[in-house]
Amino acid sequence: MDERPRPLRVPTERIEAVVRTGDQLIVGRLHAEPGKRLKDEMNHDSTRFIAITEARVYDAARRELLYRTDFLLVANSHIVSVTPRQSVTEGQEPWTDAPKPPQAE
């Protein structure tokens, strides 16, 4: 049996991503093993949770911000989709901080 101490920090690659669960939309930095494809990271048998930092969690239906957190673990079994944020090219982004346009009267 290997008795070497485990490192306190494991090097990771941070990927700006949009993670969809059944009822939430999570925007943040997903942490993956360096050099590993995101697909492989999600499909790896030993990875039951995915770490997300600088997370903003939105209600998926109403697109309202529920909360922000510095660190979040999400169970892989609850993830519906993962999209690198840079891949989002069209559509209304609920996470933008830009003011909403004024309503027509």
C-alpha cells in the first residue's frame, strides 16, 4: 500500500463554463486535470463531483440569480450539460451584468 502523503493542492486547469443541472444554471470556473479533455474529465469513473469556483447559481427557469459562492461541488449525476463559456455565441445570457434595456411604455 502506498503511504506517501497526498498533496494538499492538485494542479488543475480552469475552464470558464456554463453548467446546466435539472433546475439550475451555474456559471463559473470548472476545474479539470491539465491536458485532459473536458469530456474525459466528466466521464472518468472516479470523478463523482466536479469543482467550480467563482460560481454564480441561477434558477434555470426564471434565470434569476439565486446565490454566488467561491467554491461549489456539483455531482456529475446531476449535470445535464456543460458548455465552455467562450463557445456561447448567441442568445440571451442571464449572467451578464449589463443593465437591462428600458421597457417600452
